[in-house]
Amino acid sequence: MGRHVAFGEQIMSNTDSFIEEVTEEVRRDKLFALMRKWGWLAALIIFGLVGGAAYNEWSKARAQAQAQAFGDAVLAGLAADANPTLLQELPTADANQELVKTLLLASAGAVDGADRAETAAALQALAETDGLPQLYRQLALLKAQMSGGTGDGARDTRILEELATPGTPFRPLAIEQQALRQLEAGNASGAITLLQQLLEEPGATDTLRRRALQVIVALGGNPTPA
């Protein structure tokens, strides 16, 4: 009796093994069939992923190289002994570089020997360009003010107040321009007050502070730098 039970269990075990092997073979056949049918799609997806990653890396390297080349060209064009036409012929790769080029040309007065009034007008027009990033807009406004402004005193005052707002990137330079406007108006005490404020401004450079000190002393003021 025991031998019959053991024999039956062995048969069941063999049957189970056979069924598993058949099932595995069926799965394998289905997998191979799927691979034959859709293998090209899987290969295409893999190729796309690999190709996309490679293109992304190439694009990053290309953009970095273009940015570096643009920066080198800008430095060459701004060199003291450089030909002004270097800036005019400066190649650009995107809209941001074109904006920088326009800003440099206007602030340098390199377009047809532009005078200060023309330079200020060009920079003011650039600042009013639709869609211009805020940083470039404020830089163009500042450069326009440094070139003489719009010619409208009230408008220039509002522009400089905007540029001198706490937290803006060019606040120290805007304060200096405010002080210079006070001097032009004959208000020496007002200029000294602004220059003293500039000495205490956290974002002011050492060069800017030295200029402020020199003007305060020249005006007979008593500088008290922070």
C-alpha cells in the first residue's frame, strides 16, 4: 500500500514538473513571438532614449561653447585698444546674446559715432522693449541715466527712484546718479546726504565708496563711512 502511495506521489510530482516545463515553454514561445512582433519597437524606444540623451549632452556642450565664445568676443570688443566695429560684428546665438550686444553697442556709443543724447535714447528705447527681462531692462535704464537721461527731469527722477529701490540689483549705482543729479541742481547738501547713504550701502563696491568719499570731501562734507 505504501509503495502505491509513493508511486502515486511520484507520478503527481512528475506531472507537475511536466506541466511547469510545458508552461515555461509556452511562456518562452509567447515571449519570442512578442519579441519578433514588437522587438523593432523596443529597439526604437531604446535608440530614442540613448539618442535623446546624447543629443541633450551635445546641445549643452554646444550652448556652453557658444556662450564662452560670445563672452570672449565681448571682452575683445570692450578692450581699450579694440576696434569699435568688433562689437558691431559680434555674432550672437540667441535672443539674450542679441540683447547684450545691443546694450553694449548703445552704452558704448559705437553705432555711427552716436553722441550721449543718442546713446541715452537708444538705451531708453531698449529698456521699453516688450518682453525684455527685468535685469536687462534695469541695466538699460541705468545706462541711459548715466548717459544723460531722457531730458525730462521728473521722469528721470522716477526712473532713478525705481532703480534705487531696496533689493534692486543696481541700487548703489542709482543712488550715485541721484547724488549727481542733486549736484547738477545745485543742492550740495542733498548730494552729500545721498553719498553718505551710499557709504553705508551693503551692496556698494570699494570703488564706488571711494568715489563717494572723494565727492563728499570735495563738497566740504564730513564723511562717516560704515
